[in-house]
Amino acid sequence: MTPQQRSNLRAALAVLLTIALLAPVVATGRSARAIDAAQRAEDDLEATRATALRLQDLLRRQASVGDRPSPEPDLVARLHNTLHLTGVSPDHLTRISAQAPSPIRGADLSKQVVAITVEPIRAPDLARWLNQWTRSEPLWTIRSVRLDRQAESQRTQRSGAHDPNPPSDDYAASITLERIHLTNRVSSQETSS
């Protein structure tokens, strides 16, 4: 081999050696970027999945929005009617407390909260009433139900006589109802009247 060919061969070997040494470094860098991109995609997918599940949950629990302020004038009559339909005496509705509508921040909506107490009521009767109310009054959302077992003395005071076999499953049910309505619709209806 001539000195020129040896020099060219050394240069070619140096280039090949450089390529051989740099190839894993370049591949490692690309691999690391690919791993990072895959991890970001997996994180994005998980965040999207969590958001989708939250939206599904919200859709299941969504409150219907009415176009009139609440409570409507016949709310007490509708409460009495659903109690009657489920076999509970309307006289057992012992308290109704309606809060003034309050605006929902960031939306043209207002919400109305009504607290009621039904007592005495048995758990199966309450379940029937809650089911009937939900079906017949979709604009009212049941936000909470608290059951307090009634003592025999409360039952006796209410009935006026001692019951020798008092029922053991009488409760005082404190129920919070909520209704959302459009604020703008109400304002425009009031101004047009």
C-alpha cells in the first residue's frame, strides 16, 4: 500500500470509528426523547381519561336547570302530593325552610335551597318518597338526607298516648333540596311583565 492509500485508509477508519462511537450516543439521545414523548403521551392519556370519567360522573349527577325562579308557589302542595302518593300522611311534613335564591358565581344561574323535615317516617316510606320526588320533580335535586332515629318519648308526645308496641324504625328525615334556574330569564320576564 502506498502512503497515500494508508492515509486514506486511516481517515476512513477514523470516520468509521467516529460513526461507530457516535451511533449509540445519537441512538441513546433519540431513545431518551422517544421514551420522554411516550411518557408524556401516557400522562396526557391518563389525564384525559380522568377528565372523561369526571364528566361522566357530572352528567349522571347533573342538576336540571329551570327557567323560572324557585320555589314555585305550589311547592308545598307538590311536596304534600308526593307524600300522599307514597302512603305518607302530608301532616308528617313538619318543617319547610326556603332560602332566598343566590347567584352562582361565573354563570347566569341562581340556586334555591329548601330544607324540609318529615317526621315520623319509616325508612321504606322515605325511600319511596325520595324515588317519587326524583321522578316527578326532575328540576329539584336532593342534596342531602339525614336520618335521626326518634326516641319513644318523642313518638309518645306526638301521638298523645303511650304506645305499648312503638315501632322501632321511626325517623326524623331532614332533607335538603336544591333547584337551579336561569337568572337572565327571570330578569327578562320580570321586566317584560
